[in-house]
Amino acid sequence: MEKISERMVEKLRTYRSKRAIDGVSFRLEKGKTSKTENRNNNNGEHEVQWSELPDPALDIISKKLSIVELFSFGGVCNRWRSVYNTAKVDSMAATQLPLLVHSFSLPRRTLRLYNTDSGISFMKRLPLLHGRKFCGTTGSYLILMNKSYTQPLLVNPFTGNKILFPKCYWLLFPRLCLLSTPSGLFLVEMGHWRHIIKYCQSGGTSWFIHAENVYRFGFMDAVVFKDKIYVVSSTGRFATLDLVPEYKLTIIETTDEDCIDPGNLDYLPYLVESGGELLVLHLFFDPGEVGLICFEIYRFDFERSKWIEVQSLGGRALFVTYGGSAVSVDPTPWGGQGDCLYIAGPMMDYWSLLTLDGKTIFNFPVPPRDQDFSRTNSTHVWIHPSL
């Protein structure tokens, strides 16, 4: 039988002290399981093997584990692994904080993830790294490309789910975004400041490419909100996007000035669904300096067709990756700080926490990588177990 962590043993001891399950108590031995099965010990306690713990106990254990411990949970025995592999893993991960993709080792086919709350980094073996390059994340998926950068493979390292898309010889992948719509899953490429969008449906055999020459719309970000796809342009213009049964871009006219003139600053817009509202986050950078200059957050009032500046996120937090995506998260389960931005970016040696008023900025260093682990322009990005 496989060993289990001391922390799991302590959680089981805590559970045992509160009550027994179905009249059965458990004798716990640090680092190992009982070698006997269904017998009474000298104290009159009924001993069982780890693999025979009842479902109520496994359910309680799983809900109290961090994402790192969930990997160990799945390695205790075959039965625990089956629990980890079932739909329960979704509820386990639902309360987990986003993690940083720290570094990876192609020879070892291993990914290192970093927990910013505990300060612990851990490795996840990923055999599918063989013959592929790591190119970023989208939601809970890693984006892996073949050596010629023509075929994306999306892998969820927490559930093992894989989505392989067909080859496309015109992929620039500055921004690959996975969108879940009522019509299916779509992988969309955008973010290169040109008026071109490329997309492919999961299970499809080909990519579709459209040049938006009518509206000169420079696609920068997209999000699904109430079953519709919304996109934002490089000048802050706002539109809905239909991909099936045919491509259609519909500009949303607003009652305020919707175009952004960043002047000499670099500008990145992000669309975010947060607490039932559609938000846009504007980030501004000085190209000659390192770091963020300022940011603005607005919510869209659909009745008035107007963007309204946001002063509070209702206790939620935005996890933002430079050049990637922004995701709204409830930080309450792990005791994180709400109404703020958690910002990370490729090749950065730190991640930042910014309060919503922009007056307080905390920079936290990221641990140095091991000698046989590499960093590229795709590392130090957020990945979200809860999505």
C-alpha cells in the first residue's frame, strides 16, 4: 500500500475524534496503512485498510485538501484514484486558488506549479510534453504545441482531460482562448493587433480565418457571457461575435466614448465575467519602463448601453496574466484578499497584488528555478483549477 502524507493522517485523526462512520473507528499509523484487514486490535478498535474507507470519509477528506494534496490523494490506492478521476474532482478543485506555472523540464517531462498562498511549489509529471512546446494557458488548460507550432493540444493537468485541435499553418498564437458556448468548445486566436481572427471548433477538422475589413476590428480578448461571445478591440471597441452557423461581428454602440487613446502608453484590454456582470479591465504600461502604470475597471450596463466605472468587485479578485487572460475569482475559500488584482506575467521574477484604488502595490518574489528546469515567454502565467 502506498504511503500517505502526514497532513492527510492528521485530517483523518481530526475526523475520527469527531465521530465514527457507520460505527467503525480507524487506527492510523503515520506514513503507512494497516497491514491487517477487518480485524480487532488489542484496544478493541476495528481496523480497515485505506482502500476500504467509506465514501463519506473520502468526501470529507477531499474537501479539506489543497490542490497539491489532491494529487497525493489520487495516489494512495486504486479506489482513491477512481474517486479522484470521477466528477468529484471538479468539486474538489472548485475552491482552489489559481496557481502559477513556474517552470518546466522537457527532458523530465515535468511541470512545476507554484502556490502563492502557501509559498510551496510542486511538480506534476506530464508525459505529453514529449515532442511539444509549452505555449501558455487558457482557463484550467495548458497549451502545448508541436515542434512546428502548427497543432495545439490542450491538457488539463488536474483532471487529465485532453483536447487536440487540427493543424493550422498560420497560427501565430499571441493569444489562444478556449471559449465554451452552447454550440460547443472553440479555440480562438487573437491579440496580434491585426484585424484577423482564427478559430476552430473542438472535434472539427479545419480552422476558419476571417479578416475584419469592414469594422477594422483589432481583436484583443473574448469572453462568454450569458451564452454569448463578447470581444474587445485594440481601441476598446465592444462587439458580439457569432461563430456558428456563420461568422458575424456585431458592434455594440455605447452612449459614452468607447474608443481608447493610450497615447504613448502600451494598452491591454481584458473582458471578464464577474459575479453575474460583464467587466472590462484596461491596463496601461510605459514601454520604456517595467511594470504597470495604471488600470481602470468598468462594468457594462446593458439597459443604458454604457460602461460604468467600478469601485468594488464585491469581494472578488481578478487574476490577470500580462498578454493572456483575466479571471474573476472568489478568494474567500483560501483566505485571499478581495477587491484587488493579482498580476503575473511571462519572464517576471515576481507577482503583484494591487488594491482596487491603485494606491497599494505588493510585489512577491517567485522562487528560483531548478537547474534542469526552464523558463520561457510562456511561464509565470496563471492556471485555474476551478475553471
